[in-house]
Amino acid sequence: MTAALARNRLFRKHSISDFLVDPIGAPSNFIRNQTHSKAYLRFPDFLRKAKDYDLSPSLFSSAFSSSSSSSAATREAGIVGWYLGMIKCRPILTKSLTSALIYTAADLSSQTMSQPSMASYDLMRTLRMAGYGMIILGPSLHFWFNFVSKVFPKRDLISTLKKMAMGQALYGPVMTAVFFSTNARLQGENSTEIVARLKRDLFPTMLNGVMYWPVCDFITFRFIPVHLQPLVSNSFSYLWTVYMTYMASLEKAGTTTPSRLA
């Protein structure tokens, strides 16, 4: 009986809230101890931070795919990426140098096929061809293709045929005449001799051009972007330039009547 009365007095003196709240209203030592004990069960900071990231398989696949794509882009950059960058920042200079290199290679091929030995190799002839490609052809190709793309901006069949017709009627004859005239003048020919050369060589060259260039122009105008059209046209012109350098190397029209390339 005495023990029961003592327990009742204890419970009346300390209610259950005394175990949860201190007299000043703060959490009791019991709750604080429990909270601190639970803190030991939490993840360390770096593990909790790692949980904040999405570590799903898609993350790893995207990481590997991005790395593989970047490596592929690096492989593809090389000379092609450098050339495209040069066309974008220095279009006229890049196209002029390209024309000069192609004309140089074409003249070397032409002399190799026509000359019996390297002893008769004409360096000045190669320099003339390189200079023509650098100073005249390269810039003219740049402005011509940009002009045609503005006149006929589309790349459908009708627009492509119109571009081809303009090239055959305007650009081709003019540039062929300029090529023969410039090369003859650099060789020391006078105006009368240049006119005689044009009368002899211009029409046969244009006739052969009609059989060669329409297919090249169709591919260039129909499928190639404008900024790359001079490069593609120069690539097609390699074989044509071999023929042109041969025609330009013929003797003066008033001296002999050499055989023409069919």
C-alpha cells in the first residue's frame, strides 16, 4: 500500500511531457540523445551527395556516347575541318590557293604525259598556270558561284538547268578566252598573235567543254552547297586543266599548225 502511494505521487509530480520537454520548452535530454544516436546512422556527406545524382544506366550510356561522338568528331576534324574553317573565315584566299594547287598538279601531269623526259620540263609554264589559278580563276569562281546562287537560289532541277546554261553561255567562254589570252601574253605574244590563237583554239576548246562540263555542273549545282562548289568545280577541272594546259602550250597560231587534242 505504501509503495503504490509512492508511485502515484511520482506520476503526479512528473507527467509524460516532462520526459519530452525540458522546463524551458527545449527537447529533453532523452529526445536529444535519441536524435544524436540516429545521426550516427546517417550516410556520410559524400555518399549523401552521390545519392542526389541520377546514376541511372542512361547517364552512363549518354556519357559513353558523348565521349565516342567527340572522339569521332576529333577524327573527322583533321584536314577537312581545317579546310572548311578556312573557307568560312578566308573564302577567296582559300579558293584561290586551291585553284593554284590544282592547276599546278594538272600542268605537271600534262607535261609528264607529253614530255619524253624531265630534262625538257618547263618550270615557267607551271608557274604561269599556278598564277592563273591563284589570281584569276580562284576569285572568279568564288564570285561566280555566289552570283548564280543569288540569281537562282533553289537547287531543284529547273534552277540547276538554268545555272548550267548560264555557265555554258557566259562563264565558260569568257574564262576560256581569258585563259588563252593571259597565257599567250605572258609568253610574249602580241595582240595580233593572241587574236589568231583565239580564232584557232577557242572554238574547239569550247566544243570539247560542252561535252565535259554539263555533267560536272549538274552535280555541282544540284547537290553541293554554295561554299563548297568552287572546290568541287576545281576537282572536276583537274582533267579539264590537263587538256587546257596542253592547248595553251601549243605554238603560235601564225607559225605552225599543230594537231589538236580530240
